Amino acid sequence: MFGYGDIVRIDLSSGAIIREPVPPALVKKFIGGMGINDWLLWEHFLQVDPRVDPMSEENVLIAGVGPLGGTATCFGTKTKFTFQVSADGFFRGCDQRRDVRGAT
């Protein structure tokens, strides 16, 4: 779908790479990385026990960009990382912001 790129699943254990389009239902439901990342994490833990060791091969690290990522806009963009934290087993999101205002 235009403007949403693809979902790329990379298995670091086997080296397998699977590329698939973002489902149209997700595009209609969520704007950008935050909602889609959370949905991907939910989908993953429906198949894998959510109490899995965060440092194991069954855990995931999800990276997604905001709706302005990859565009020529001058307002900057945001990357969202979603993962399970090893300290307490809860799920977290971490935003990496790039602000281009005033950049030379």
C-alpha cells in the first residue's frame, strides 16, 4: 500500500528474511509505527509464550517509522522500537526522535 512500505521479518538465528506488505486492515487502523509495532508484538505473543526469556531467540525487536518516514517533509520523523525488557519482563517502546528544526 502506498506510503507504508513492507514488514520485513529477519530471523537472526537462521538468516531467513521474509518481506510482506503491510495488511490493508492495519493501514486503516493505525497511523505509523507505534500502532503497527504494538499489533506486531501482540501477534507474535499470540504464537509464543509472553513469559519467554527476553534474551532468548523467541523474543523479538520491532522497529517501525512514523507516517512521515521516507518522505521529503522537513518536519523530521520518528523511529519506534518495541521489545520485551529483560529486567521485569514487561513490554516497552522506545522512541528515537530526529528533529531537523534549525539544522544546518
